[in-house]
Amino acid sequence: MARPRFLASVTGIAAAFAVLATPAAAGNDDLQASFDSAFGTQVRQPQSFEALYASSFEQRIADLANPAQGRIGVAAIDLATGEEIAVLGDQLFPMASTSKVAVAATYLEMVEKGRFSLTSEFPLMMPVASAKFSTAKAPVRAGQAMPAIDLIEIMITRSSNPATDALLAAVGGPGVVNDWMRRQGIKEFSINRDIATLVRDDGEYNPAYHIDKRDAATPRAMVRLLAGLYKGEFLSEQSRQVLLGAMSRTVTGKRRIPAHIPLEARVSHKTGSLNNTSSDVGIIECPDGRTIAVAIYVTGQGSKQAREERIAAIARALYDGFAVRAQQSPVRNWASAPYGTGG
């Protein structure tokens, strides 16, 4: 059977990427408007979005993830049909703060086992100024103590680094999180440093051209984590609601995965940002009942704003492409109850 192809097309993708590639436009306040004009979209507005290429779904994603200006890794799976798509899906990328999903999951399992509770209090781990690479672990000091449920909320919704390091210390360090991931059958994932150290020593390598195996994961590994969490494979229903509910209230990365997704869809996600890299991983719940797990890691591209635009474009292409495939071959393998509250 021939692969489904997109029949509709609009002009403007070349013009949009030309705008993104123009140095003078990188810091221009009109960059978003130029992008929206080319793509016919506005941030989080209901819209009719036609396919950008008269070609296959796979080719469209590959074109959007063109590595000419820096590596781009993509993995996504339609949880209703089981269909997957990936570009550099098995290559390691800097996780940055997307690793916080796994830290929260590790802590929540300990709650389920009775070691901690959601009201257990831990102090924020506040970074103390130190020179890059001066110590193996960046110095921190104990700050305000907060209940774990609040630490999870701010580490996910606002990407708080001190909150993350508080829970990372509570569970026993990076190695414990890695062990939790291995027990879920996910190997291509590794946290090696706390967030204070990761941020202090950021910039040692250019991720657009260098693969650092530390604090890295493959897009496929992150999608597997998201899918397992959403389907209730890894945590109890209560823990699942805590974590995915927080992800639904994320306030960072509004110009990333959620940017061009219609309002009637629901996006629950976690962003990551470090030197020359921007990322976003999450769950898109579609109006027709399908759910898509998505991981997008973008390096290079000239500016943070350009990286975010690339993430937004790829996310929308995945949303549209899976929708077309579902219409051509509707399959429903499983259903999952809604969680938390909208964000």
C-alpha cells in the first residue's frame, strides 16, 4: 500500500525559514509575526492549517528537522494507533530541564512505596556562586523548605532548578533516577549532574556539533517515558495525575509545542533550555480522542527564538500528519481517563 501523502499545500515555508536564517531578524520583535504570516498561524489560536508539503508525512518532518543549522531530534507516537515517526530518534541530545519529568516520577514512586509523602518537606537547594568547572559538584545552600507537592509543581510548571535539586537530593541523586528509568526498560537516558552543576558548567560543548553523553537522552527514550506515564504503566493513577496535571499547567515554552496547536487540543509538556539548545517534550490530547507523545530537541538554528519556532512548526506538522493518518486508518487500541485540571 502506498504511503499516505498530503495533497494540500501553501506557499511560504521557504520564506519563513529564510526569515529565521537572517541574522538581522534573529532578535527582531517582528520575527513571530513574520513566521505567522508565512505559515498562516497565530500562537494558540483555533485555525485551519494546511499541509506545507505535497509529499509524505515522513518527508515533511524530515524537511522541518533539517540539520543544516544544527542537529534536530524528533520522536513521536500516536498512542491510539501505535504509529511512530522519528528523525535522529536514536541520537543523544542534551535533556536540560526535560529530565525533570523523570526526577518527579522517581520521587512519586517512593511516595507510592511509603518512603515519602506528598506533604514531606525538603529545602530548596539554592546555588552558590562558583567558577565554572572549579568543583565536581557546584556548591548549594539550603533554602526555604517546601512540601514535595509544591516542589513538583514549580519544578514542572516553572522549571525551578532549586526545587528539582531538592527532590533529586531527596531520592538519593542522579543514579537513583537512572535506575528508575532502567527498571521501566528505558536505557538511552542518563542524568549525571544535579541542575546547579549542569547550569554552572553549561557551554563546555556546542550541542549542535558535539554529542555529550552526560545528562542526555534520545528523543525515542523520552517519548517512551511520556507514553508509559500517560498510559499508567509506570505509576499509580494518583501519581500520574500529579505529574501530568503539573505538565498541563506549564507556563514556560508557550512558543514551543503549544504555539500552533489548536485551542481545542490539550498540551501537557516540559521544556528544556541550555547553551545553544532548546527542547520540549509532552503529550498532545486531540479533540478526536487520540493522544500523541512528542519529544523535540533542537540545537543551533542561530537563536533561541529560531529554535522555538522550529519546535512549534514540527509539533504542528506532527499534529496534522497523525490526524490525516488516523482519518485514513482509524484504530483505537486503548483509552485512558482524563487527569488533573487544564492549564
